[in-house]
Amino acid sequence: MEVNQQAIAAMRAVTISRQYGSGGGEIAARLARKLGWQLIDHAIIEQTARELGVYETDVSRYDEEHVEGTLSRILNGIRNLTSGAFIPSASGAFAPSPTAFAAERQGSVNERAYQETMQQVVRAAVRTGHVVIVGRGGQFILADQRDALHIRIVAPLELRVAYVARREVPNRDAARARVQEKDRARDRNMQAQFHRKADDPGLYDLVINTAVLDLDSAVDLICLALEDKASRLSVPEEELGPAAGLAAYPGRPADFSVSPRSSS
């Protein structure tokens, strides 16, 4: 399907939360290409954190303008492909070259500082332009931002194991262990940072199960949802919701009644 760029111009971000092995990362990369938006994934967050020196100092020294400026410079480097610090990954997203991350982290990582920086980077990314944000708790960080669309990608465990076995770990038992460990790690991370579970459907505008739908169909569904949400940005919040535009039932609703059994 063709994307109506004018219709979605008012939207700033799409966040993609995904179960490991559901194809969510690939969907995010395809969506970013289709929309012509910037993909913000782990590599971008990590590079920005490193350039801010978050592993060596406290994040509080960086104000929003500095974080945004650093992120903008990195994104411009990706778009221009002049610095050589980034190379395309197999999925079409941009990932750091091996030399960019050659240096090992020195000392213990200040995890709290990193997480705070990550949240600043996500917010800065939205301010810099149209972005597709993969993971990183974007659905929590931007929960109150009406011009962000929140998506959750899921699939049954066995199909996720098959996905990982095909693309990452040929051994099926190892693939299952990887999926389960990733699921546990992501759950722990979201609980620690946001005290919420990522599988709460109320966090999302759209939940897509890739058990049957192919990845390109999922991208098309997201584009439709993006256009629809953009068209409702000007609608007052009190006029939104499932009751919008509906009249009252013509009669008083009643529970389904069962006729008493006749005795014979």
C-alpha cells in the first residue's frame, strides 16, 4: 500500500515493542524504510550513550539540548554516510561498524545513568524528526504523547523458536533457551525501569500477532493505524474512545436469559 505522507506528517513516532522472535525488529526496519523515517534501535542508543560518556560520568551533567545535539549529529552521520562509523545491517537498518565499538567498557557500568540517558535519547529522537523506535521502553516513555503510535508484536512461542532457529541459532533447543531467556530479561528490565509489564495490551494502539500475518502485512496495518491516529489528533480527548459517535441502545440491555426447563 502507498503511504499518505501528508496524512501522517503530524505524527512524530512509532514505538515497536516485541516479543523476541516475533519479527518485530524486522517489521520496524521495513516500516522505517516504507515511511522514510529514521530507525532508532539499540545501536543508535548505545552509540549516543557512549558519545555522551555515560559510562564514565553521571548523566545529570547533560541537559536536553546536549543530548539532542549529540543524537542529531549521529543521525546526520548515518544519513550522509560520510563518517564511515556506521554500516548497513542485514535487515537494512544501520548498525555500528566493528571498529566503532572496539573499545571495551572500562570499569563498572552505571546502569541507572545509562537508563536515564536512554530515556533522554528516546525523547530527543522524537524531537529531531519522524522516528521508529524499537524497544527501549518507548511505549512507557511516550505514553502521554498523542502524536506517537504504540505497537506490540507477538507470536506463539513455538513460532518464535522457529524464527530464531532459522535466523540466529540453528540448534532448536538453543533457540528455545535464547527466546525464553530474552523474554525473562526484557520482563525484568521493564519492571525495574517502569514497574509495568510490557504485555499489558492497554499500553498499545495496536497488537499484531505474526502467527499468520506476514511481516509486510503487519507493516501495512501499522501504516493504516498511523494515518487513522493522525486524523484524530485534533479531536478533544473527551470525545475519543469506543463510545465516540454512538447513540444509546434503543432499549435497556439485558443479560441472555435461559428459558426454564419444563418438567416432564
